[in-house]
Amino acid sequence: MSSSRTQVGIVGGGPAGLMLSHLLHLKGIDSVVLECRTREEVEGTIRAGVLEQNTVDLMVETGLGDRLKREGLEHHGIELRFGGRGHRIAFDELTDGRAVTVYPQHEVLKDLIARRLADGADIRFGVSGAQVHDHESDRPSITFVDSDGNDQKLECALVAGCDGSRTGTRKLIPEPSIRTDHFRQYPFAWFGILAEAPPSSEELIYANHERGFALISTRTPEVQRHYLQVDPDDSVDNWSDDRIWDELHMRVDGEGAEIKDGKIFQKSILQFRSFVCEPMQHGNLFLAGDAAHTVPPTGAKGMNLAIADVYALAKAMDSFFTSSDRKMLDGYTETVLPRVWRTQHFSWWMSSMLHRLPDDSGFGHRRQLAELDMVTRSVAGRTLIAENYVGTPLHQ
């Protein structure tokens, strides 16, 4: 077995792991990223992406923003549709000019990988069997099999578990003696499509309809991303292209809005879950991103929350390596968890306000319409949505 050493071993090469490696590099801290997928698989897994102002600012400030600023679509608001009418939430007016940028997650990963490799990073793609050992000691290690089939051991001072919702690192925190998992499964799912079509709207549309929720989004000027609320047990085989467009028209079309059809080239069903692991650390193991929490996609928060985690974690690790001070490391969970739960609440609130519940009577839908009316009429209500959607500053 070959052995190597670094300061931080990072399990997972998604947004959390790669951004953490990038931020650590800027602070002069060495890391090794272990990713089970190939580089081609990482960059080719198409994922949606709405970036908070915080995420955009961080990417620009740390040298990752060239293509983002060139190709990203900046949005200064969203539209909430109900009762056949649209109600705009003007981010720029309500948050002192803050905005969001539509820029897919896989494009963020391409930018991160290219920059890390240009900076001489050690990213090991295609590894298997990664296991963390002795994370409660001051000499943790990670064993794995590299892409050539060779057994490897990585010794490090700290370990970051950034290995996504199917994480193995989370299981190293004993449950229930130390770890508590908070979980909620929702009684609906999203049927998503990618279509070659012109944009139906300059901004995202969130539609509440008696037949269920719909989201009108975009990927590029030529490719659109739309979603329909469906039953979690539904199948893509049940949805012909004509049925999809008919349903989108029924749920969204009306005053000021008309869906533009096109050729559908991808269909998928996305399940809805909320999850939080407490604490997000144990010994010298620290969790970030989906390894520690997942949110419903309604609030467009998943990747942004992962970036907020590693922003705080990089600062804590920097304090540890530069001054041997563990205070920030030991307080990592306490630092990031309030944002995690605020984000969970916002994603749950948006989901509960916009989706039809299976057992709802007419009362439930009428209550939703009243809530939407109350929120959109009120400056305070619109501001609450805007501030949470564009994201509060990372130091908060």
C-alpha cells in the first residue's frame, strides 16, 4: 500500500469538496480531494443551479468568476403566480440591489476543477472504497483504491466529509449517542424536463395552481428547464411530450404569461426531502454540503448552502493551522447550523405555500391563496422572500 500525506483529506469532489480545496489553497493549506466518479462524470452530470449573490461574489473574489460573469444569467426577481395572475418579487428593490444568477451546478464544477488543476491541486478521480480511520485522533487517515486499482493510504490532520447525500463519512458519527438525524419526506415530487425552446419568461415563475405546482426556469437562451408537481410514485413513462406541455399551459398560462413549447430532450423525477444531521463534526471529521443536510429544491438553496458551509470551515481550518487554535474548528457546527435551519425553514415554507398536498380539501388550497396574497401584498412579506432567496451575507 502506497502512502502519502496532506493537511486536509477531502472525501468528495462535488461543489463542497472542490470549493473547500480552493479556499484552503488560497490560505496556503494543502489538501487532497478523493472523488469516486471520473472527471468526465463529474462535469457531465447535468444539474440545475441558481447562485445566491453570496456564491457569485465568492466565486468572483477568489478567481472563479470569469465564465460565470460572461455566461451566467443574472435575475433581479421572481414571479409568484396564483389565481391566473403574476406577482413580481423585485430582489433589487427589496435587498439593495442584490440578485441571483442562473448558472448550472456542473458549470460551477467545471470552473472549480479547471482552476484547481491549474493551481497544481491533487484531485484523485475514480477512486473506490474510501474509508476514514482514526478521525478521533490527531492522525486520521483515509484508505482507498485509486483509479489504477492500487491500494492507497492518505494521512492527514483533518478530514472533510463532502461526499454527498449517499455519504459514508456521516456514519462515522455515532447515532444516537452523538448524532441525531432530522428527516422529512414530502408527499410530492417534481417532474423535470429540459427542452430546446425560447425562454417563456425573463425571470423564474413559481406557479400555484389547483392542479399542482409548476416552475418555469431557464438554462440558456436556447434551453429551458421546467418542472411539474407530480406524485412521488409517478413515472416518466406516463408523460408524453404533449401531456407535459398541456399541463404546463394549464398551470401557468394566464395574464402576462404563456409557455413556449419546444423539443423535450430530457425527463426526470426529483424526490423531495429535508434532512439535517446534528452535529456536523466529530473529532477531526467535519461534514459539509449534502453529507450533512439536504433541502427541497423550491428555494434553490442546495449548492449555496454547501458553499456557505465550506466558507466557514475553511476559515476554521485556517485558524487551526496558522495558530493551533481549535476554537473555530470546535465551534464549526454552532457556526453553520443556524443558517442550515433558516434555509430549511425557507425551503419548507416555499414548498408548503406553493404545492398542493394530496389530502388537502378546498380549504387547504384557499388557505394557500390567502397566504400568497398576504405575502405579495405586503412589503415586509416580499422582502422576507427576497432576502432569503438572494441569501444573507456569509458572515451571518
